Amino acid sequence: MIVDKVKIIIKAGGGGDGAVSFHREKYVAAGGPDGGDGGKGGNVIFVADANMRTLMDFRFKTKYAALRGENGSRNNMHGKNGADMEIRVPAGTVVIDADTGKVAADIRAGDKKTVLKGGKGGLGNARFANAVRQAPRFSTPGRKTGAHEVWLELKSIADVGLAGFPNVGKSTLLSRMTSARPKIDNYHFTTLAPNLGVARVEDVDFVMADIPGLIEGAHEGAGLGHDFLRHIERTRMIVHVLDISGSEGRDPVEDYKKIRGELSEYSRTLAGLPEIIAANKTDITGAEDWITLFEEAYPERKLYPVSAVTGEGVDDLKYAIAGLLKTLPSPEAFEEEGVIEEWEMDGGTLTMDIRRDEDGILNVTGSLIDDVFARIDPEDTESMRHFHKLMEDLGVIKELKKNGAKDGDTVRLGSEEFDFIE
């Protein structure tokens, strides 16, 4: 069974925390700060796997997380970076942010693309030592990361799609032209999901997909319509298979007209795909008469008479397909947003909200304030000096002034209260 669209949860590794440590050894009473930095969190990377043709594996495992970076330690020891999470997908898979609908990556053959970056490691206290601040008792935490939902959509399951009404012999033709061994029986809708096979003609390899049979009204969703049309739209070309014998009382000329109509109603792009017509079941009496009638109705269309049962004409059809594929450009890549940086911190960009309450206190809340307080120690003087600099660097002081803060006003940051000094 072909699974071509799944939702999974991915999470990059958070950064390790920086360490607070002071050098200690015999005969050294008060060594300097030697807290090392935290390691970087692992990235989430999507890799094209030439051996995969479906997203079936993701039906059973839906959560993927890279490892967190290790914390820094004493003696300026840097924490180990977290291992990346490599997710293997079939070539042609598009990774889409479930929240925004933006394309994060279009995975083509040979690609290896980073979709989520791991959090940066925190800085150890050794990083904050200078001539004035000789014994900093604070470090910074590693960047946290949040889990994110993405859609995986397999946009290219095959080079060639076999189209046609049910029971025209598509599965038999696929088994004759490729190594595929689909289930074949003499009743309608045997194929409920695409069967894939790889064909080789001299130096050309191509993937063929036998797609569920089409019925009238498919463009409106009748039967397997939308699934059928969506699959075939992703191929580079169509092989339109007709039962040219009319063995089930069908009219091959009318069948061709109806299917072309369904394709046009669904999508101009689909209707415009290059097409080869395979006139199947030529081994059955009456086929020659229908071939004549079809050529009279569509003199501009070239028929390739074949018998999937006996193999007659199949080689000519394969060479025609390979020849046409050589002239077709590779499918255009989707426009990518690439790595979405705001996914690094708690699943979104840092936020700040300032409101004055009934008592005149300016309350500052949001993930920006939470992040700042995670970096400092309110009981340590040096740490609070660092805190004041962060308030300026991050624009909090500027925003407070915009909101009317004056000397002596009380400002509440999270659960801590301070006097505002201009």
C-alpha cells in the first residue's frame, strides 16, 4: 500500500547549560572561573533514501527527536553536542510546517536537508570574566526547543502513471513491463492503492505506477477519484491504457473522451501532462476494428497496440516511454522556506507584553522575560549587573519608557519587583 501523506512530530535537541565553576586545586585558594559552555543540541535532518517508495513507516512511528547537548562542566570542559536526528524519506517528499503551511524542505534524490536547528549551548561563567568582573557567579542556560508538527507529502511517486478505467489491464501491463507483481483478478477495483514497478530500457530507468481505476465523476471525488487524480498529477507523464477490444461492452473511443474530460475538469496541469496511448487487449477478437474507429476519431493521436497477456507490442511501448521521458525536464522543486529559525526557542519567537495595573505597577511578562531570568541569579550582585545590561540590549528599557515608565515607578518582571531608574 502506498502511503503518501502523514503528519509527524519533530523536535530538535535543546542546548546544554553553561556551568558555574571555579578552579580548585591544592595550594590554590581561590582560582578563577572555569565553567565550560553547554553543547549544541542536535539538528533534525531529512535524507532522501533511494530504497524507499512510500511513507508507510511513518504510520507506526510518528515522533522524532534529536538529542540535547550536554551541560558544560568545570575546567572549561565544553559539553558534548547532541546527536542529530536523521529522518529517511523517499525522494520527492515535501516537508510542510503544519501550522503555517509553508514548505520547509523539498527532498530530491541525493538531498540531505536540515529542517530544525538544535538549540545553542549556554555560556559558562568563564565567558563573563573580565578585569572588573573577576568572579562571575552566573552562566546562561542552553536554548530550549519545542516539538513541532509537520506534514510529509510524497509529491512524486513515479515517473509514469498508468491511467484508465477499471479492468482495462493496467496491472497486467505493469507486471509485463516491470518487476512488479501486483494482485491481478478479473473484477473491478482490484487495485485500491498504487502498485509500483521499475522498468529499464537500455540506459533509462523509470518508475511506473498502476493507479486505482478511474470512474466518471472522479474530479468531484466520486469513487477513488481525488486520490487517483492526485497520484497521477505527480507523475511526469501518463500512459493512457484502453481496452481496445471492447470486451466488456465498452466503447474505447468514448472511454478515452470521458477520461480526458475527467483530467481536464480536475486540473489543467494534469490534462497537459505528456501522454502515450496504449491500446491493450489486441489479442482479443474485435480489437482491429476498434483501432480503426479510434484512429478515425482521433487522427492526431498515436496508438501503441499491445497485449499485456501475450507481451506483443510491449517492447515498442517501453521504448516509446523511455524516449519521451528523455525529452522531459525534471519536475520543478517547490519553493522552500528552509530552516525556520523561530522554531529554536520554545516553539516560537520571544515575546514581551507590558501592562500597567490598577496600582500603577508596570507588569512585564512573556517568554523574553522568562528567558532572561533563566540566565541570572537575583541574589548575586554581578549577575544583576549582567541582568541590567540584558534589559538594555534586548530593548526592555526602551519599551518601558514607551509605556510611560518614570523614575521611581515600580516594575514587576515575572515575580520580581524593581524600581525604575532612568
